[in-house]
Amino acid sequence: MHYNQIDLEKFLNQYSQQQVVYCANPGNAGDAIIAYSTFLLFEKIGIQPELITCTQHVENQVVFYSGGGNLVEGKYKEAYHFIKNNTAKNKEIIVLPHTVWGYDDVLLSADNLIIICREKVSYEHLFSNGFPTERLFLAHDMAFLLPHTEFDAYKRNERNGVANCFRVDAESLNGMDVPDNNIDISLSWNGELWHRTEFAKNVTHNLACYLSGFNEVRTDRLHIAILAALMGKQVQLYPNNYYKIKAVFEYSMRDSWKNVSFIDIPEDKTSIKQKSSDPHQVIEKMQLEIMLKTANIEYLEIEKGILDGVLQSISWKITQPLRFLSSIFRRFNSKNNK
């Protein structure tokens, strides 16, 4: 399959002399890393955007929406609502490197929407659903564009031991048993915060300062892993509960970041603690696993309800013929190009 891979800096150069708007993605401290890297790149290129939040509306503008993982139906909705509320009133909306799944009713109907995916799974999903290839691109996550020298000041810090930074929110892999000394530092800040340039910078540096005290970082937080890798740490990267982290690792890190290893955990082996030989602890752990599996079943039932709702929705039924025709045209073009 052919991917429209781009050098993001070269791509954005075409907007350097234009008036643009940047909408910062809400979220945890990992989104601060994305925002700060974006601000640095804008400054390098000469883009001076108007900064807005995802609840604001603008008109007749070229709009950049932050990179991240907010366009995932059933998990997050801020980016979806922003795009839905702003596409008809603006010249262009460019979604910076993002993980994307679902929301076809809006994404496939907006003819001024450009989407840059940060991994191949999202790209292939959009392509197979008929998103126009002339407006579909692939590039690395924004955080990879942070200059390595940005964190030189922390290299003098004494380094010892392992930082466990596993997530404790809804994206955690079901049944993941985190270490007792875990600190989910990404939750140190969370909200609609990252339109403030200096704040995004300070939070990014605070994260780097914390990580600088360790030799190794173990995490299922994508941007903690990227930040630690940029600082030269040994990183063990674990999956979250959908494809995002593994897909970004395979596209951006597997071949070029030798200090990062991906720990692909089977569903029946989600503990990252050492197994206990204490029978009481074993029983407690089994009881916990039963509770987690029960919760997972309930979660899947909810997800099924959401999916059933989507499949029965008017937007899905209306766009189904378009998706069918699009697949025919792609097969036809593929045969003609061979």
C-alpha cells in the first residue's frame, strides 16, 4: 500500500506567510509535550497562530487542530465536536499528526478537512473508508520533533533506578497490574490548558526533570516514552487498551530508536509485577482478575451498544453507498496502475 508520507516541517512551510489559528487539544501532561513541540516548530517556520481552545468557534480561517489521540470514537469527543462546529465556516482545517478511528459522519463529509495520521493503522482505516487520498497524509507524532538539546540541562542530574509511569485511567490495558511505586505523572495536569505556550513549556520541562533522575523508564504513556527516549533513557513501552501505542511504536520507533523496546503483553498475561508465591496474595489476585474480567465484559457490552447505534444511525446508512463506490473505484484504479 502506498502512504502519503510527508516531512511535517516542509508541509507546514506553505502556511508560513498566512494568518492561521491553532486549536490546542485538551488532555493530560502528554498533550503539553505535543503543544510545546508544535509551538517550537511554528516559531522555527515563522507561523504566528492565533491560539484558541476546542470550545471556541472561528470563521474564514486556516485552522490547525493539535496532534494527539482525540479523534477516536467512543473514547474522546472534543476534536470531533470542534471539527463538526467549524468545518463549514473556515477555509481549511488541518488535523496535525493524530490517531483517528470512527466519526465518519463528519470526517467523510468535510471537503476542506486535511488529516495527518501519526501511524499506519489510522491511515489505512481512513483510506479504506473512502477519505480522499489528496487530503490524507502520514507523519510522525509531533513530540518526535522536539530538539534533543532541549533537555541538555537535565543530563547532569544523578540517575538511578527505574521510573514506573503507568497509566491509571480508562486507556489502561484491562487487567494491567502496575507496580506499587507507580507514579502516573501524566495526570499531574489534565484539562483544557495547552493553548498557553509558557505553561506547556514549563510542564514539559517538569516532566523531563522528573525523568532525568532515572536510568530506565517503563510506561504505557506514549509521550512519556517519547520524552524519555529523546533524553537517551532506556525505555520499556507497554500497550494501552487499543492499537495506538503499538502502531506509533511500529511506525516511528521500532527501527530507529534502539533504546526503546515494546513489551507486547498477551491479554492473559497483563501483570508487570513479579508473581507472588504467597497463597493469600494469589487468591486475592485471582479475585481481582475476576472483577477485572467482569468489568471488561460490561465494557464490551457498552461498546457493542455504541457500535450497534452507529450501524443503525442515519449517517452510517447514508454514507454506506459512498463507501461501497469508493472501494470499487480504488480497486479499479489499482488494477489500472499495475
